[in-house]
Amino acid sequence: MRAALLASILAAVVLVAPQGVSPVLGSYATNVLRSGLPSRTLTPGATNPVVTQATIHRTICVSGWTSRVRPPSSYTTALKQSQLVTYGYANRSLSRYEEDHLIPLELGGSPSSPRNLWPEPHYVRLSDGTLVGSYVKDGFENYLRRAVCAGRLPLATARYEIARNWVYYWKRAGRPGG
């Protein structure tokens, strides 16, 4: 009887848990530290409407573009502190994380939307031993921007890959920049 009740409770929790969160683990951070990916619930991504396929050669493909649109560190540091709590990280040392744009500025991600910013650990070791994290993602972002600006990859495809599952697409591309 007790096992049946426990199974019913667990099934109910699974039904109401946000996408991307393991109700048994109970923490967005646990999933980040297993996958290297942000919560789709907390950080679904957002884009900058100024950046389109038609405007890439006046925006993201121009040297210095990101420095013109990057939000001030006073904004991103305060957001990082808040999001470390929301994500449920046990270690909240700011130096262990980058307040990262899921869809990077290099691909026309929203500069300041909290829906596009998340506290990404610098290092995450996946179950297969692969080391990912903010530094690896930064290299993949640059790889994708170069492909978009060279006309080898549509902007929409690059944005999709980075927002949907950057780790998968980074591996599929041969682990460039990482």
C-alpha cells in the first residue's frame, strides 16, 4: 500500500514538473550540471529584433557589434546573483559562472532580456567525460557567427542550434572552438 502511494505521488510530481527539470533531483542547477544546458523554462532564449538575416552585414558581422549592444556588468552581475538562487546552485561564487546569453550577441540574441541570460558554469563534465561550459560555448558561438557571416549557415539555423541544444550541435559540428 505504501509503495503504491509513493508511486502515485511520484507520478503526480512528474506530471507537474517544469520541462527540463527532474522532480526527483528537484533543482534546475542539477540538470545544468549534468547537461551543460540551461532550463528551457527559466531561459528559453530571446532575440534582438534589429538582427535579421537581411541585416547581418550591418550588425553581427561588423567588428565591434557586440561591444555596442552588451549590457553593463552592473546589470548582468545583479541578474547573475539573483539567477544563481533561482537556478538553485549550491555554490554561488560569482567567479564560477558567466552570465551568458543563451542566444549570443554574436548571433543577435537579446542583450538584456532575463529570458536570454543565465548563470552558465565555466566547467561542466558530462557523463561521457566531455568537458563543456561557458568557455566551450563561447568558442562554438564564434564558429557559428563566422559560418553565418560567410553565408554557410542561415542565421535562424544558428540560433536554433545554440538555443535548442548547443552541446549536441557542438559535438555534431566536430567540437569547434572547444
